[in-house]
Amino acid sequence: MKKALIFGITGQDGSYLAELLSGKEYEVHGVVRRVSTMSRQRLDRLHPDPHSPALKVTLHYGDVGDVSSIRSIIQKSAPDEVYNLAAQSHVRISFDIPEYTADVTGLGTLRILEALKDYETATGKRVKFYQASSSEMFGSSPPPQSETTPFHPRSPYAIAKVFAYWTTVNYREAYGLHAVNGILFNHESPRRGENFVTRKITRGIAEIKTGLAKKIYLGNLEAKRDWGYAPEYVEVMWRMLQEDEPDDYVIGTGESHSVGDFLETAFRHAGLGDWQSYVEIDPRYYRPAEVDNLVADTRKAKTKLGWEAKVKFDELAKIMVEADLVRFGIEKN
């Protein structure tokens, strides 16, 4: 039985990845931070109770900012594969907490890789490492963006991700680690955090339909992104680590749509009509430096991994709208 260790297991991607690997009969370990709320609803099915016979995931308290916990968890879990999905991942918020973002999102990757290097040296065991890189690293580089497109980061989050990307490449080249970068473009799902724009829209729609709200407050509606479906993207993370040689891959749908497009599509699926009657612009949600257009050139992933996105923009919006309507007790249309 293979063992996998997931940093960031309580997030959207971490929960889907844990489900995928459990279904492949992996022994799954995850790292969680100590927080007062104990909110892990994304993992409820896999980790109902530490003493439950249904337990499919072993959780360890730790933090990518704490070297000793990283080293201890790696030794305890003895993983065959390590997935680093941990980050302060909200781009707008990274402008408010840049130092914290750099420490967690950037240096956190360095700490894990250094611990893995020492673990391999001490045990002789080969461990495969996946780094969750981001399309935000491309910033203002013109689309479509591929593995050879220069990085031009436009936020503290993106800068930290560029540091983590090159750190991963360096440990692969300098120490021979089996380390890969998945440069994932935006990927969404009903498990997306509520302060990310797509989920803010779909949850806002549900609140409007139930009379709990009258408006959704947003920032830049012109920004264009390549939006895919998160469960498909965690599957390609796993595929990357099954390759004999480590490499870096751009992952996306190859389509670009604006925030305004998502609004229009989501409101149509909710049967609410003209979204402009329900949306207000709040300057607080604008970024100091914007990224205008991201769209993935996925030819390498298609050729080498045999992967391409199946769920596209319209279906994604429909999935998310319906999930939030159900959450608020509204039956699907």
C-alpha cells in the first residue's frame, strides 16, 4: 500500500485529493494546523472521528512554518508521495499580509523540500514531491501561457509561488529529488472558499433567492481567467507523480472567461435574470496590481499525461450554483 502525505489537506484541493488517493487504496496522511474552530467539514466523510472504523485519513498537527513538525510528520508517515497544497492562497489578501504570505507560500515549500532531502539521505527511500504552483505566476505575460512563458508576478502571493516553483526546480536539479510543479490555472468547485469570487457569486445568488441578501459586492469584473473543475485537477496532480521522470506541467481548460461572464452564466442557471440588478462594485475588492487575462496552453499535459479538462465553463457554473442552492434549501431548477 502506497502512502501519501498532503500538506493543505483541509482545503478544496486537499479534500478532493484525499478522496482520490483513498479510492486508489493509498494510506493517506494529512497535515492540519491547530485552530480554535476545528472546522474540517470538507474531510468529514474521510475523517469522521479518530476512533471510527470508517477512518480513511490520518491527520497530524503541524504547520509549514514549523520545521520540527514537518520533519517529525515525514518520519512518522514515511510517505511515498508528498503533495504540498498548503498556502495563504487568496491573492487580494496577500497584499494585506505580504510577509505571512511569503513565509507560508514561499518558504513553506523550502522547508518541506529540505526535510525531504534529509529524509531521503537518512533512510535511502525515494519520495516523490508535488508542488502546487499557480497561473498567477504568469501575471502580465500575454496569453496563452505555457511551461515556457516567462513569469511576471503581480501580487505577493504570485511572487511567493514563483519562489516556491524555482525552489522545487532547484531541489530537483541540485539534489536529484523527484519533484514536480503543477502550474494550475483557476479551478473551482462547491468546496471553494466563500471569499473567492466564483463561490462568492454562487453563494450570493442563493442568499438572494432566499431573501437573506439583496446584493453581491464585487471588484473587477473585467479580469479573465481559465476556470476548470477542481476534482479533475487533483487527478492530474496524481498523474504527474506516476511519471518516471519529474517535470513541470501547465493545467487548464484552454478557455478564458471574465468575472462578468461567470456572473451572467451563474445567474442564468439560477433563473434570476439580469445580474446587473443584484451586483454592486466595491473598490475595496480591487487589487493594487491586476492580472488581466490568464489562459492555459495545455498541449504538454495532453501529450505527455494524456489529460485534458472535461468540465468546461458553463457546466462548472451550473454545478456550483446548484450546490449552493441546495445548501440553502432550494431545490434544483
